[in-house]
Amino acid sequence: MSAEKFIAPVAEFRPGDIPYGKGLLLDLALIPGKLTATLMRQLVAVFGKPTTAEKAAQLSKIGGVLGLGVNSFLAWLFNRGWFRRLVGETGSEALAVGMVMAAIDKLYPTLTVSAQDTDLSDAVSNKAVDKLMAAIGKGGAVGSPELGSPELSSQLSGFPETQSSAFAPEESYAGPELGSPDLGSPEAEDPVQELENILAQKSQS
Amino acid sequence: MLPRVTPIVETADWAASKTKSINVRLTGYVTQIDVAVDLSVTAATSTATTTTDDPYKAMSALKFTASNAHDWISFTDGRQAYWLSYIKSQGNATVGSLPSAGSSGTVTLQFSVHPGNYFGKTDDLTRVIPLAGKTNVQFQVTWGAASAIGTGYTITDASLSIVVHRMILKEGESEADAFAPAKYMLVPRYIPVTYSIDGTYSNYTFIKNIPTGAYIRDVFLMVVDSSDVRSNSDVTKIQVSDNKGNTPVKWDSWTKLVNFIRSRFYLPSAPAGIGLLQFRDIEGKDYGLDMTAASEGDWKLEMSTGASGGKIYCIYEGADMVNINPTVVG
């Protein structure tokens, strides 16, 4: 039982000698091809654990090349006798061509990706992004010394508009909760600083 | 008020690994103590390589205190006293040379302890130690072992003497008059703390709380490696942070801090391992940080370390605000 008798009529659908049928078949065949190429890229990204944009770009290239290899293998597989018998000559050829087309289509952008324009959220799965964000949140080493500093951790907790809530107001440094209600007020109203001024004045006189 | 410079006749003489005291039976308000030490040292034919401050290892602790009082002055290593005085006196603390191998000699050490804000002024009232009503006022020294200076050097004798600089009330003058219009005085309290470096920490993760309960003006730091030699590489970075993650004082290089201290205090050299963080840099207050009602961890020292096994000897220069007693009259 071959699928040829269903697929061949589709492929031969050429109204006005325009190959709509073959176009449709190839388009459908592109779907699994793109799926496997994307899947390879995602798998490499997840298992490669990118923690920097540079590494993510590198993993993207590896994923692209692997995708080409896997799709080529599948294309070869789809042209084997047993598969041809199963889906028919037209179907197997369309699938093989779709695989190769998808691999080539995906290869160029993955090979030319650079660290500068790597969007980590796109290159890795959401789970990996979550882990990466958690690592940054803990102040761990994530490639850039600044990322480990408390300031950046604080910034990550909010958008620029909300940073006023992430950072304490200036007057709260060692502030009112430390028992001196006048801290943050003009210097003359700080009784301890006032005392320092008086004692300094007496020492200098 | 009138200034007085009073040498104390009593001396604290050598007794290996023992604490000896000089009784200070004086009145007034102590502003500075000059300390002089004569060490008799014998050097064997083979001696260890020494650094400038090694003779100060003869003193393992120094303290100025009284019954029922905080330690006004306190050091847990003689070298702290030398280097703190070195910083404040623009490098003019004294340390004699050790005798050469196979000979004996006297090594003279001399430094000043001045808790006030103006080191050059002995009538500096910004930090004073009131002696009225205090009992057992003593300057104490804990001598180290006879071999404390280093291999091949033996301390055979030593003597420590002090000169007390103070302000006294004129006849009939009350404490309230003398300090008017101030209603309080600031009494120094040195808080010595030693942190053992137990590993290599990056990104300022070696974290220590700044002590609470006083106004903390600054912290003096002496970093030594696992061989007890001052080092610039055992602490590599340091910052002061509050409990909200703000870091108003940050040094991304310990060496930069050491060199900065040299320029800020006009020092002739930048001694390795010696640092000073002035908390005036945080809020612009002369008294530094108000930690009187703070909780542990409100302010922290956060450091990166480059090696394990060393120590950080800290002296937090704090002060307590004490009521003026109008009944004290000269």
C-alpha cells in the first residue's frame, strides 16, 4: 500500500501550467525539515549551557552545522527503497528535498550570528534562561565582572522606571532606622555633627 | 582649660608573654599618649629576614582602660599601633634597627596614640578621655614571647614608658564651662577585631559586619599572609555596603587603596597590607557612621581575597557620646 496514489495527484496539480501541487508538497516538506534543524539548535543550546553571548553564538553555529548533518541524513533515509515504497516516489523525493532546503535555509543565519546580536532568550530554552537569570541574581560569575556586583543585581530587580524602589533614598543611608532622626537633614541639624563642629572649633581656637 | 604634658615615672617592664601595667593617676581629659619602648635584643649568628615593623611584634597587645570603662585605646598587635601612628603622623613613627647577626643592641620604638581628629594638636578636644571619677586607669602592655620578633632574635629585656597629653580644668572652671556650648563630649573607643581569611573569595564575598554600639569614624586594616607578613595580595578588593546593597565606598583594587592612603596622608611610602577606610566618605559626617542603635549587618565590610590562611587585623576607631558633668569642677 503506497501513498503515491494520494500524493501523485497533488503533485500533478498544475492549473495554467503553474506547479501549485509541487509547491504545496515542498512547502509541507519544509515543515519537518525546519523542525529538525531548529530542534538540533535548541538541543545544542540547552546542553551547551550558554552563560555568555559569545558562547551562545558559538553554540548556534554548532547547532546549524549539526542540523545540516541530521537533515542530510534524513534526506538520504527518505530516498531509501522501503520509505519510497511507503510514501511513494513523489512523496519521498519531496520530503528529502524539503529536508535539505530547510537545513540550508537555517544554516546561513546560524553561521553568521555574532555575540553582539545574540539574544540569549532566543538561543536557549526558557528553562535555560531562567537558570541563567538565577545565576545572575545570585551575583555569581557570569563572564562579566560587573554582573557579579550588587548594583547590577539590584538593577535586575526592576526596570529603570522602578529603580527608585530598588534603591534606597539617599537619606536612608545609616538612616532613621539607626536611631538618628536627623540624619539626612541639613548638617546643622545633626546633633552629633554639630557636636563635632563645636569640639573642632574649640580645638582650633 | 589648660594643656599638660605629663610623663609617667612608672614603666611597664619586660616579662615574656605577660601583661604589665602603668597606673595613670591623673585628672583631666587625655587627648594623646606618647609611647616609648626600649627593647634589648640579641641576634644569633643566623637570623630570619625581617621587615620594618617586626620589632613591634614584641608587643602582642596594648590597651588604655579603667575599671568599668570601655577600652578607650586597644590594639591586639603592636604593629597596628605603629602603622596607625605612621599614617596619622605622615610616616614619623619611630622604629630602630635590629642588631646585626651575632651582636646585641637596644631597639627604640616610639609612637603616639591620638584618637582625635587633628593628630598634630595635643589640645585636640574632638576625642577626649575623661579621667574624673575613674578608678584603676591603666596603660597595659602584653609582651610577646622572647622569640616574638623572629627566628634568631631574642628579647632579653624591655621597658615601656608613656607621656600623657591632657587638658585640665582651670581652678573653679566647670566641665560644662570648658566644653560649652557642647553638652556632650566624644570619648574614644577602639574596637580591635581580627578576621581570619579562610579561603579565596571573589566578587566581594568575604563579608564582615561593622561593629555596632558606637559612632565609628574609620577602620584601620592590616592584612598579613599565612606567614604573618604584611601583604597586598591576600585582600584584593574591599567595599563598604549597607543592608540594602548600596556600596558607597568601593575599592576595586587593594593596591590602589594602599597607594591612595599614601597620597591622602602624605606618607613617605605605601606600606604593604596597610589600609584605612574613613567612613566620613559615606555621609560626609566627621563622626563617620552612627552605629549606636544599628543592628549587626546594617553596614558591612565586603572583601575579595586572593589566598587563604592570612589575617586582617582591624581597629575600628569609634566614639561614645558622653554627657558633660557640670558637677566636675577644676
